[in-house]
Amino acid sequence: MKRIGLMGCGTVAGYGHLPALRDCPDWELAAIFEPDAGRLAAAKKKFNVPNAFQEVEPFFESGIDAIAITSPAPCHIQNVRDAVRYGKHILCEKPLAMNEAEAEEMIALTRDAGLMLFTGFTYRFGDEALKVKDLVDQGVIGDILSLRLIYIWNCHGRYEIDENGNRIEQRRREGRMLEGGPLVDCGVHQIDLARWWLGSEIVRFQSAGAWVQDYEAPDHVYLHLDHENGAHTMVELSYTYCHTSKDPVHLYSYDLIGTDGVIRYDGADDFVSVRAIDQTLTIPVNKGKNFPALYQAFARAVETGKRGNLATATDGLIATRIARTATDQAIAARVRPIAR
Ligand SMILES: NC(=O)c1ccc[n+]([C@@H]2O[C@H](COP(=O)([O-])OP(=O)(O)OC[C@H]3O[C@@H](n4cnc5c(N)ncnc54)[C@H](O)[C@@H]3O)[C@@H](O)[C@H]2O)c1
């Protein structure tokens, strides 16, 4: 069994990566790296990891074959440079990089060193996304003309509710806005899903946003993508939907509109529905992110060189480029209200 190390024991590592790796038959979770001593000790204990480091060198020299990067996006480039220096294969959380230049450097470094670098687009491994992919590939609704992907929530909006039920300023907001706001944080997933389902590159895009506070990035964004096969995708992303509401809700949906019908998934349901010319289907799904499947695919890729459904570093670069450029477009097009 191959040995893996993980860099960055924060939120997504705690609920997704570390539990999956602890229970994974394909990887031995051999080491973790985390600059924060308290988080390092807590993760070591909770996930029963034999080796835990606050220094990079001993982490990489602890006998690991590959690493998972789950640090904040601004740290990804240095984590990748270090991994390449020590000859490790890499699965890196999204967004792969802060900009295109960083992503290009990562690709060149790993290619020259003969190492694998994948982008952790977890949503590809969700049962609902895999079912959609199968249905599209089977041509159940003919040729896809339009996609409508909605991902709106309140998690990184201005406010959150603390453990005592009080509304306080959101503690994780600043970091996410520094990473580029909702298009870079969540939008990279939707951009990737649209390209992956359609198998068609994006040739043009346009975006617009709305601001709640004077952060550089907008809080609520519309992004329109044109694909080279003539299909188009509309993405709606928000950090602010319901963020001041007493009882916030979270909206997540996929709609694919084809020449012969519609495929729909609503995050509130546990099924994908198909309304085609000759049939109406309700297909049950085990909804949600699937980190075990992500790590199974990573193990297979390291062993066989076959990437399966894993997103490549180039997929990560393309999503990063579009999300960042579209965010800049929305910033440039911002309409500032006239003071009355
Ligand atoms: N795929 C998904 O569904 C998903 C979900 C949430 C977050 N993410 C992505 O995962 C990454 C981490 O997000 P998070 O919400 O867990 O962040 P977080 O801030 O909660 O955790 C990041 C951890 O990395 C540590 N860290 C800081 N500098 C580091 C370095 N140089 N090297 C290694 N670790 C370092 C921090 O101390 C912290 O413990 C981000 O890129 C984010 O966009 C992905």
C-alpha cells in the first residue's frame, strides 16, 4: 500500500480528506504537515496519524510516496514546489493556484520531474455528478444546448450565527475573499463540471456581480460561458443569499437542457430526474461530496498512470484562469450607486 502525507489540517481536511484517508484501503495515511501546533496535534490524535510535522523537510523525508494539499490557495504554489523538490505525486485542492502563472509553473515543474499533479475537483466524484455524466454520455436528452448551474449559500457572506445563536461577522469570509471571492472559491467547480460533462472547451465568457461590502471581489455573481460546440452555461454563485436571514437556506442545482429533454438535480432531493421525449426517470443518488472515491482514483492513477475521472492540472489551470478573469471583468463592470 502506498503512503500519503497531507499538508494543511483545516476545515476541508477535517471533514473530508482526513476521514477518507484514515479509512481508505488504497492509502496509508502516514504523515501530516500543519503550521498551527494546536490543529496539528488535534488532527494527529483524531485521525490516528503516526507522524506529524510543523517543518516541511522532515514531513517530506518521512517515507511518503504522494501528498494531498489542503492548505489555503495562496500556499499551494510553495507546497507544490516543495513536493517536486522531494519527488512526490500531488493531489491539490481547488483552486489549483491563485493565477495562471502559478498554475503554469506547477505544470512545468511536475512535468519536468515526471510527477503527477491533479486538481481536487471533488464534485466530479459526487454520485449526482457521475449520474449526470453517464446520462449525457448515453445521449438520453440528445445534444446539450444549455446548462444552468446554481450554487448559492450563505457560508462566506457577511454574517454567521455563532454557537450561542448570535449573529456575528463571518470569521472565514476574509480568507475566501482574499482567494478571489465566490467565482474562484466555488465557481471553479461549476466551470469544471460544465467542461467535463460537455467535453467541450469554453471559448468566451462574461460575468457581472453585486457587492455587499467593499471587498475587491463581488459577493453574488452571474457567469455566462460559451462552449466551442455551441452550448452555453449559466452559473449563479452567491455568498450572500440569505446571509442576513433568520433561517438561511442553501440552493444547489444542476439543469441540463438538451434537444430531447432535460436532466435536473436539486440539492434538496436525493435523486436526479430525466424528462426525455420517450421516458421520465427518477434516479436515486447518494448525494454529497465523495472524498473516498477521489482518493481511490488518485491511488489508481499513481499505480497505473490512468487518471479516470480525476481532473488534471490543466483542468485546474483552465478553471482558475476563467474564474479569475471573470472576477476581474465583474470588478471592472461594477456599477457604484450614486449617493443621493
Ligand atoms: N473541494 C472542496 O469541496 C473544498 C471545500 C472547502 C475548501 N476547499 C479548498 O481547500 C483549501 C483549504 O480550505 P479550508 O477551508 O480547509 O481552509 P482552512 O483555512 O480551514 O485550512 C487550511 C489549513 O492550512 C494550514 N496552512 C497554512 N499555511 C500552510 C502551508 N503553507 N502549508 C500547509 N498548510 C498550511 C492552516 O493553518 C489551516 O489549518 C482551499 O484551497 C479551499 O478553496 C475545497
